[in-house]
Amino acid sequence: MQPLVNSMSNRTTIDLSQCLLSECKNSDLILYNMERGRYAQVIGNLDVSMADFSASMDKIRRNDEKALFSASAFGANVASTVVNDNAIPYEGEGYERVLLHHYQALNYLKKKDLDGAGVEVRRANAEQNEALKHFEKELDGAQEEAEKKRISGSSARIDTQYAQMDEVAGKVKNSFQNAYTFYVSGFIYELLRQQNDAYIDYKKALEIYPENRYLQQDVLRLAAELDMREELDTLKQRFPLENKRLIGGDVTGSGELLVLFEDGFVPQKHEIKIPLPVGKAGVIAIAFPIYQERWSSQVPLRILNKSELIGSTEPICDVRALAVKALKEKAPVIATRQIIRAIAKGATAAEAKKQMGDLGQFATIVWNLVSENADLRSWLTLPANAQILRTTLPAGRYSLSLQHPQAGEPRYADVEINANGKTVLHVVRAGRQMYNSVTTF
């Protein structure tokens, strides 16, 4: 994946017709199609992006249908004693599956296909619920296998290693829901003139990320439009300042600008190896994925018109925290699978000693050590965080200056604001490069 990440960061050209051809057809096609689809979207090739995202969705759907007909599917996956976890086909983390539909909705939005966008945000919202159920089944399978193998207390050493990620993981309640997806969903519902649905999703986003002022304004505005009197009174008390700064969406001669800013890249996983005593076989090394990066603060994007500040974006989703939380949530499943495999490898080493003596045992232990690799797969072209800005501007054409300290010189985006219309400016920062696209309604 590094060539794709470098291409985004350096704005160098990659031939998408030849990119990841074999990878997008192998057992990990879900992951590679998501990667190529994201890259294609950022550089503006929506057709390739939509096709790749659809390929990932189709494979996920087929996998999930198989799991429904196989009651032991989750337990079998947990109990797998393959060489290492990388041999298990990648199925996508819960937050990745949600963002897959999220970005497909953005593709439809950019093509001004509001019906298609509406379908995808509904799927994204359904996936946020399904991801939790999927995880609970997997966790139950792990617990059952742990009880069968009598290894229920063996994961304490892994928990200690993962404790360093607690602070970041604690920034989100779970990895299955994110305010960014709910917010985009609410905005699309507004374009579809489904104000009640928009209000519901904005409120869900507010529950997850209550400190975002633009989100506060939208919930207050729709509560007033829908005449939700009791809720409006509560919201006014909760957010008194934002009540005075409500967006005037119906101001004559003005329109709305929504900026969706996606900053940086999610971190990559690293491997740690933990020695584990396994009966007569001695010590077996087990490999685990972990996040080790230092966590920097989210830096806003400043939007200016002729040196006049229009506003700055505010965070609405820390994708890094979702990734860390997902790994923390799956720690019991990973630990159970690893320990079961370690026990099996230990038994193999003991049998090798019986058959071939100390040399046979030594060779088996060396092979087990070399073959045990952590599963470091994840969707690497996702942003580190997502931010939004929403404001009202007089109708007209603008050349907006986009300023971010990590992107060097300001970049410019030409936007058109229609009276009583809505304009979406989607900005992605990759290294010192910034990509933007504009869609006007």
C-alpha cells in the first residue's frame, strides 16, 4: 500500500487500470478494493471508486450470508490454528464497513444522485448496528473456545501490553458508531427534504461528539424548524451561545457552504511478540498487533475569502481513536486465537522432541517463532480525523483560500454559492498535498 500512500502525499500519478490487479481479486479483496476505491475518490475518479467500493460490499454481503447459515462460523474462526492470523481472509473492521458505505454515499453525492446517496447512508446507519452484533457474536465465540480449552485466564499478559492504548481508545465509546457518518447522513436527508430523518441523525451525531459547534447549531435549527418545543427548550439551555448564532438557511440571496475536511492518514499497526509458557513445550512466542504512534492534536483547516476568515473546521470524528478502539475491543478474540494456536504449536514441538529428540524440538520452536506474525492489515488510506465547517454566504462565486500549517502554502478552491442552495466542499489533506472537490445544489 505504500506506493498509493506516497502517490497521495506527493501527487504523483498511478495507473489505476493496472493498480493492485491481483490483490483486488485475492482472498483479501475486501481490503484492497476499499484502498483503491478511497484513492480513486481522492484523485477524482468516481467511477473506479464506486466500482471498487461495490466489489468490497458484495464480498462482505456474501461472507455475512454464509455466516448466517453456519452457526459455528465465529467459533471456527476463533479456533483456527493456521500458521498465523494473516491466513484468515480479511473481512473488514466494523468502523471500516461503516465508512465504506459513508464514502460510497459521498460518491453518489458528488454525482448529484441523491437517491443513491440516501440508500448508502441508510446502509451505513444499519451497518453501525450490525457491526456491534457481529462483534458480540465473535466475542461470544472466543469466550466459548476459551472455556473449552480452559485458557480463560491466559490473556492477562496481552491486556498489560494493550494498556498503553487505553487513553486513545477512551476517546470514543465504541468503534461501531461515529458522528461524521451520522452528520453526512443528516445532511443528505436535508437535501432529500426529509427533515425528521435529518434531525434524528444530527442528534445521534451530537450524542457522540457534543462539543462540535456546527453540529450544535444544526440540531437547534432543525428542532426550531420542526417545532420540537420541549427538546428546543432543553437544547437552548444546553447550548445558549449557539442558539444566538443559528445558521440562516433561508436568508434571501444567501446559501450554505458545508466543508468536509479529512486530515492525514490513520496510523499503521506494529507487531509485538510476547513469550508464553505452554506446558512441557516450554516457551512459545505469540505475535500481536499494536498501535505505537504518538497521538497529536487535530489541527483545523482555515477557510478565507480575500484574506477575510470565513471560519475554521472543527473535529467531528477521530478515526485514529476508532481504529485503536476496534483493536482493543478485539483483544480477547485475538488473544484466544493466539493462545489456542500457541498450545497447538507447543504440542507439535513436544511431539517433535519425542520423534527426533532435542534437535527436532529446537527446529520446531524456531519454525514457530519465524512463522508467527501479527495481523497488521487495516484500511490505511482512511484519514486520521474528520472535521466540518458549515456557514451561510451571500450567493456568488468565491475563490476560497484553504490554509493548514502542515500543508505549506495555501491552496485555493473555486466554489459557487446559490441563493437558498447548498454547496459541499470536500477537502482531503495527504502530507503536504490538498485535494478538493466542489458539488453545488
